[in-house]
Amino acid sequence: MGDPNTEWYWDLDENQAVPADERGPGDHVLGPYGTKGEAENWKAKLTTRNDAWDDDDDRWNNWGDERQRESK
């Protein structure tokens, strides 16, 4: 078994989770992640994060709109 303190990456070329010491170039990986499972679930984390950013953008862009005042 590998080192439990190892960071994990999602290798975009190989489509698999790899430990830090086996990762490819930085522009071919996503991470680091704390566990192999987190690396394997990169898409769910990315989607959640992007959705939150989109919500923040909507609040920022609509600040002061009549719609926003009525919803409070």
C-alpha cells in the first residue's frame, strides 16, 4: 500500500487517479487531491464548485435589481 500522506491527481491523458510521484505535466492533470477517491471524483467536485461560482456571479451581477429586493 502507498503512503497515506500522498497527494493524488487525476491524469487527463490516462483517465485515472495517480499518486503525486507518478503524475504527468501540470497541464495534463487535475489536483492535488487528498485521497485517490477524491481524485477519481474530480468531476463532481468541479461541478459543485462551478455551480457555486455561477450562483455567486448571478448574485453579484443582479445586485440591486428589483427582483433581488423583493426576494428578501
